[in-house]
Amino acid sequence: MTLEKAPPPSPSILESMPRSTPPQRSPSPPPTYNESDSIPLESLFPTGQSTTPKPPISPSLPPLKIPSQSQLPTLLFISILFLAFFPSLFHTLWTLPFSFLFPSHHNTPTSYHSPPSAVTMWTQKQFTLPSRSRGSYLITDTIIKELPEIKNYKVGLLNLFIQHTSCALTLNENWDEDVRADMSDALDKIVPEQGPKGEALYRHDAEGLDDMPAHVKSALIGASVTIPIKDGKLCTGTWQGIWYLEFRAAKHSRRVVATIQGEKA
């Protein structure tokens, strides 16, 4: 069996056949946006999360509580206890703001250090005070007159010790004489010789009614004083003076032992 090749179509046949034209596509309109077609933002984030950034979390402060009237007595009582047990701390807290507002300009405290080769020297001397009856007396000039050795010391200490039991030594006011008179009167009221009705107050009365009160006053005031020495002078304050207090009614002669310790100039 043989296959025969079909003859090609003739041109007249091709021309008689209808020609088809390619379909024409009409231009599509531009896409339009409808709100119904939008995708909600909530669908892009998990449930419970917000799309806006959250501020940093800061610790919340407790609300300010104002003490009630029932708590005021307790606070007042605690404040009084604080003042009673810590007065210096209260003074520091009270004056601290003023120290910044009004700074004080104090002189720098001077200090003295002995050189390694310095030798401590001692001087001791005894002298007698002028006889006095009951009263308070300023004896600073007498001490300086009796102890010219003070001028030889650059730095040191002067100790004065009175060798009796019915008189005393102390430091006090050096200007107004009324202070010394008031001191004697005050001591007489503190340690009287007799009771308000003249009754005896003490067992020891062999040496007179004024003897036992004199012993009590001597114990209250003291029998010695110590004064620093600087550059050959006593370092007493502007209004300080050395007092001799006599507690017996009659005049007595009193001995004083003076001891100086320090570095000589």
C-alpha cells in the first residue's frame, strides 16, 4: 500500500477562503479602591496587641498619704523623743541650710608641734596668797607676779593647787566686781550655816558654824585650776580671770603650789 502525496491547494481556493481577524481587546479600566476591599490592620497583628508603640513601663509611685489628725499626737511624741535623745543631730540638721546660705569664715586654728629635739621642762613653786576673809577675789595679777617663769615657756600648762579644805580656786568673770559678790551670796544660799529657824544643820561644828559649810563649798568649786601657756602668756579668755574664793568668816593665810610643764622658748 502506497501513500500518495496530496497536491497543494490552488491559489484561487486560498483567496476564496474567508480571513479571520484577531480579536481586539478593549482596554481595561484602572483599578478602583473601595473601603470594603481594605484589609483591617488588626488582622496583621495578634489579638490583644496594639499597632501604636507603648511607652516604657515605669514603676508606679504610691499615693501620698497625709497623716490624719489622729496620727498627729504620735508624730509629735516621736519628734520630742528624737530631740531628747539626739539634740546634736537635730542642731546639725537645723543649721545645715543656713551654713550654705551664710558660710562662716573662721580663722584657721593654729597648732604647734614640738621639734624632735624639744625637751619638756618642769618648774614648781609655792607661794602664799594675801590673807582674806569670806568672799571671792580676782588674783590673776598676783599669780603673774609670783610666777615670772611663765614668760620663759613657749608652750605649756600651769597648774595651781590650793593646799586647804575651806577655800577654792576657779576661773570666772574678770571685769564686774558684782559678779564676785553675787557668787559669794549664791554659795551662802546653796550651803547655809544654819536652818531657817536657826537650827543646826551639820554634825561637824567644832571649828565654828562656818567651817562645815566652807568644806562643802570647797568640794563644789574645787581646789585647782589648769591654764594653758602660749608664747610666755596665760591663754585665758578675754573675760576670764583666776579667782580665789575664801569660805571662812575670819581672815586666813592660804598656800598655793604652782607647777609649770612645757617647752621653753
